[in-house]
Amino acid sequence: MPGLDTALTPLRFLERAAQVHPEKIAVIDGDRTLTYRELAATVTKTAHALRASGLEEGSRAAFLGTNSAELLIAHYAVPLAGGVIVPLNTRLSPPEVAYICNHSGATLLFGDPDLLRGLGTPELETVTEAFSFPLQDGTSDTVEGTTSYADFLSRGTDIPLPWEVADENTVISLNYTSGTTGRPKGVMYTHRGAYLNSLGEVHHQGFDADTTYLWTLPMFHCNGWCTTWALTAASGTHVCLRAVRGPEIWRLIDTHGIDHLAGAPTVLSAIATAEEAHALEHPLTIVTAGAPPSPTVINKIHQLQATVVHVYGLTESYGPYAVCEPQAAWADLDADALAKNMARQGVGMLTSERLRVVRDMPDDDGGLADVAADGVEMGEIVMRGNSVMKGYYRDDEGTATAFYGGWFHTGDLGVMHPDGYVQLLDRSKDVVVSGGENISTIEVEQALASHPAVADVAVIGIPDERWGERPKAFVVLAPGRDVTEADLLKHVKSQIASYKAPGSVEFIIDLPKTSTGKIRKNELRSSEWEGREARIN
């Protein structure tokens, strides 16, 4: 009957958890803990403080912080106050922070003291007040020119607020892309999309009320792949981690009985190669995305008795959109064959639509034409539905381009296998065209990563007078290991076609990465293509 529907919103998750599991530990942040009853009460007080500080219906509040109880609270308090949360990447430069604050029109800015201090005096056009988060032990370290968090909270009250919204298509969060190919774009998430994507995470990550989740993934990145809301939906326990370090990860795994965490393949490598690494005595599910994990890394994690769940998505898709869902028949595969299958991006999640891989040329009706499901023909991966953004904030032209043909165009190139599983081969801008042949840099990276002396690797295309372009590898060696360029090239040629092997290998100490573990290939390209108008040869 009309009028019985209620608007979908992640706010409902916290309301329910506080009602059903009021004394369950919701958050562990250092020595501080909050039950779900305390978390809901703190969120309510924070929402009132936000309103008292000038946050109006639909206005934006920006947050520059590492994983903390305060940042988790903000994911509920800001929408409860009627506002939009703008999570900021903690590795952004001051001009980038200023650009996002100004573009989003954020009126309030919150952040860790050291991060706010590092901003200096950026030209913030819309921010009316800034606030310093407390330190992990709860003590204050207020930055000059900002208000202490304690003084901010004193503006709040305990008067109950409704855990609901009038319109589920209202924007709940603005998440800015990394901007590696231009100005960052503001991706609009709605209450409905966040709610549904969160339920997909609960199902595919296997969350329940007994889950203890370690925040190795930044909460600012796609709202922690919507896990800030999803874990609360299951009434699990959030364990905050401010910096991703192998020894600390293992300490928390062993101390708190962590059974779930997530991160890019580089996080998996940090876990597998830490001196503290050991075979687990309790189940641990590790969800990974951001780049296709190499079969080598997957094998290492499996040797620790942990389970890998491989998901795929973008900022524009609320984080994970697809999952490499295991098939029963895979149980009969050997370790290498299983890891190879698990490295695929897979199929749409429960709350997503299906994935498609389409050709550049339209079909006879002018629509998008699918590639052959043969695992060979390459095309662009497209997606649509509730788990895709509402659009780019203040960018109608960019939104229209991204949704050409009624599907969101990811810019990722892949193939469709006969079993309906998608495999990502490259970002379109990362394909190396050498002598007329398309070379997947990911395929080359995985071949290099299978060598025991290689700890990390990135491959890009560089100009070549004979072939137009050739792959070049940047390799980080494993501690205590040594290998020559010739040995690595010989190894690669034993794994993949010889023409795909890098023309050269450069050994470096560290690869440039974003805070979520993605390699900044644009930085590597910049030096190799310096002085050229185009990065296509």
C-alpha cells in the first residue's frame, strides 16, 4: 500500500545495532572502547554539535583523518545531522585539500592534528571553522587556529534524532577520485546506494555479530568500501588501525582475534612477508581489490590458512561492485590453478547488476556491443545500477560522458570468460602497444612477482624508437635477496610470451603509492615521457 515504504539509509544500521546489541563492543581504538549503545549516543551528540556549528541540511563537512573512532562516528553523525560527509585522502597536498574543500563547498573541516598542521594556511573559501581530532589516547592536541574536539562536542545535546531520511536518493557522501589524470572528481553516493552496497558487503565478506574487523583499509577510501556502514549492519566490532604496518597488524590479529580485514594486494604482501607472520589458528578472511592480486600473493596468504576474497570496483561504484565468487568445481584445482582463477574480477555482487565487457564499436542498433565470451577478445568493462554513483558533483558533462549508452564506463580493459567471469587486463591508459601488439602490464607484473626475489613491481610503457613503446619494469627486491636484470627477464620469458618481456628493469627502494596501496604509475610515466606532448608513441 502507498505510504508504507521507508527510505533506505545506513543510519538504520546503527539504530538497530544499538537496540539489539546495546552492550556489544562496537569500536576499539587503542585503549578506548565504545559499546553500540555508547556509539549511538555519541553519534547523536555529535550530530547536534554539527548543527550547532552551522552544518545545515545538505551542506558538507570535510574530514582529514586516519582510521579512528571519531572518523567512524562522523559517518553516522554527519548524515544524522542532515549533511554530507567529504572524506579526504590523508596523503593529499595542501593545494589538493584546498581544492576539494572549495569544490565541495565544505563549511566545516575536521582532522588529525598533525595532518591539519601540515596544511599550513591553505586558501579555504567556504570553510568557516576547523576542528582538531583528539589523539588515539583521547587527549587533546589542538592546532592553532582550530577548535578542540572537546569544545566542539560540548555544543551537542542528548536529544534523540530520527535515524531516517526523507529521500533515499539524497547524497550521503562525496568521495573524490585520486585525480591522477586531472582534477579530482566528486563522486556522489546516495543513502540508497550506500545501504544496498553495504548489504552486499555483509553477504560477500561474511560479516555477522561475531565479526572482529581490523581497519587496514582507510575509512576515507570509498567510506572504507562502505564497510563503515556494513560492519555496523552486522553488529560487528570495528578495530581501528592508524598506520598499516606488518608487525602491528599481526599484534592486533593475535590480541583481538581479528577474523576480517581488507586492503590492496600490497597490504596482503605486508602481512605475508612480516617477520611475525605465522599459520593462523582461527579463520581470517582478507578482502582485496585495487589491482588484480598476483597468484603468487594469493598462494602466500593461503599458506597462512587465511581466505582471500577478491573484489573489484572503483570510487564511482561505492568501492566493490564485483566479486570473484568461488565455484564448487574449483576445489579440485591445484594451488596455482586456483590462485589464477581467484585473480579474476568475477561477477556482479548480490546487490549489483551484472558486469559487461563491450567493444568500441556499437551494435547494429547503436547500443553497446558485448565482446565474445571467449577469454580472448578485449573490451571495456561497464556497469550500472544501485551500486553506481549518482554522478559527478558539479560536473554534468563528465557525468554524461561516463554514462554513455546507459552504462558507466570504467576505463578498464578486460575479457569475458566462457563461464561469465570477467578478468581485468589493464587500465586503457596502461596498455603498452609495442610493434602493433597489445601488452597487458598486469600480466607482465604478475610474471615478475612470481620470482622469489621480487617484493613489489610496477610496469609501464616507455617510448621506443623501434617498437614505438616497450614495457619497463620497476622492481623492489625482497629483503636479503639479490637478482640481476638478465635473470628476471629470463624468468619472465619462461612465464609469458617473450615479446611481452620488459625492455629494461630498474631496481628501486620503494614504489610511489596512494594511501590505499595503488601504485602511482602516472609518477613513473612522467619521468620516462618527459618532454613529449603525448604519452603514446
